[in-house]
Amino acid sequence: MTEIQWSILVVGYNSPLEVQALLEDLSTLPGSDAREILIAENGDRELPAMRLLASKFGAQLLELPNPGFGIACNALAARARGDLFLLANPDLRMPSDIFPTLGRWLSDPTVGTVAPVLLDEDGSVQISWNLAMDLWWELLEAHGLQTWWRRRVMARVLKAQPEGPWTVGLATAACLALRADTYRKVGGFDEGFFLNYEDIELGDRIRERGLVNLVDPGVQVVHGNSKIQERNLGNFVFHRLQAKLYYIGIRYGGWRRWVATAFWIEQATLRLVVGWIVLRGTERTRLAGYSRALRLVFPNSRSESGRPC
């Protein structure tokens, strides 16, 4: 029996067509017999289709009541047999074999995680990594300048090290490789997160252990534009801001936490006010998310629970 080298952990949510496309790509790559695929289905509307896909491609399927991305990943990791993990969003497309290069980086004991560069479907580069968070970042994000700043950082890094690898604070868990023992030693994802920021916080803990997070620009993966978040923009906005507030409580202490929280309040308030003026159509549903998030710190009627439904 072939020894399992890679465990590919996929968290889906009512998206069997995206999962199928990913599994088809993976099945065409060399060495598929040395990889196992584990899928957590957090939705409940497409279970028959997901069961058929798991059976067709020989994947393990774990059906969950939408506990959140990090909890689902931890549940998959507990069942995984591989020495190396690849966290993979369903909307990834892999036209080339990324596993040998990622595996070589992970053979270095000083490397905690390694990620490819992610591309949009039109070939443009996504902003999929960042430097470590600090109060400067909180100020930028509060005033809507985070994308401008990250593009400047990316351009500077690319100019200085065109072939990489780049040492980063964190890379998105949309496509992230790490050793199984690293994942387990740091405790996996913090299960206090529902969605968003759990990969940022994981990157913090990996760096705190003296390991480095890398991005290799020579490895590229297409990351499609999933429509899952657009199904309820209000919920998406709320979950993102809720996760950020939870992250602030973990990341900062003392006066720094107060400052970061003030920036968070400014961010949510500015987006609510500006959104009220400029948003139209379905985009206007974002306003409910901003209002709901602000009640986490200003409970006008009743406090929002820490765990979304």
C-alpha cells in the first residue's frame, strides 16, 4: 500500500461544482496515490451530490453542521494520515503540479508554512499574503487604505526578490501548505473564530515558534471568484468584523488593545455611514452587517452572541 505523503483538507459549503472541478484537477496530477483528500461539508443542501463526489474520487467526507472554517479544518486534520497538509479552498484550480516544490520547502525545519501566489481567473495576481499585523495596519484598514498599502508592499518585495521566496507574516489559508506536526504542535486553528482571520492568527502562532512563513512566486494557483459570500453580504460583513474583534482581543494587550478596538469601531462606523450614502441594490445589504457588528461593542438592545448561527 502506498504511503500517504500529503493530506489535502477541503472545506466546502453547498458548492459541489467547485469541489468537483478541484478534485478533477488533483486527479490529473502525478502522484495522486500518495495523496489523500478529506472534505468537510459545512452545508446541508448538497449532501447527496457531495457523497457521490467523495465516492467517485475516493475522498473522505465529513458532514458538519456549519461550525466554521477553522473547526472544520481541525476535524479533518484529526483524521488525516499524511505528513504534509495542504489547505485548499474548493474554488482553487491547479493546472500544474505544485506538490514537489511545496514539499521541498517543508523539508526545511525552519519553515512553518509555504504558499503559492494566487491568481485571478484572468491571470492577475491576487493579494493573498501580508506582513505581520500591527497598529499601523489597523490604522490603514480603519481608513480603507489597506489594499493600497499591500499593493505597494507586494511591488517592493517583487522588485527586491523577483524569484523569491518571500518571508511574510501570513498567507491566506485558501491554499496553504504546512507539516502535519507543525499544525498539531501549534494546536491547529483557534476555534473561537467562525470565518476570517483564523489563518492570520495561525500565522502569528507559527512565527512565535521561531518558524517562517513563505510565499514562492514560482508556484502559482488559480483562485476562482467564489459566489458563496455573495449569498448573504450582511452575514459576510458581520462575520468578518466579528472575527477581527476577536482577533484584536488575542493579538493586542493593554493600551494597544484599546487603540486597535478604537480603529475597529472607526472602520465599522465609517463603512456604515459611507455605505448608507453610496451603496445600491444588493450591495446595500452590507449595512445590516455593519450595524450588527457595532452592537458587539454598543449593545443597544441585546448583545450579539460570540458564535454565529
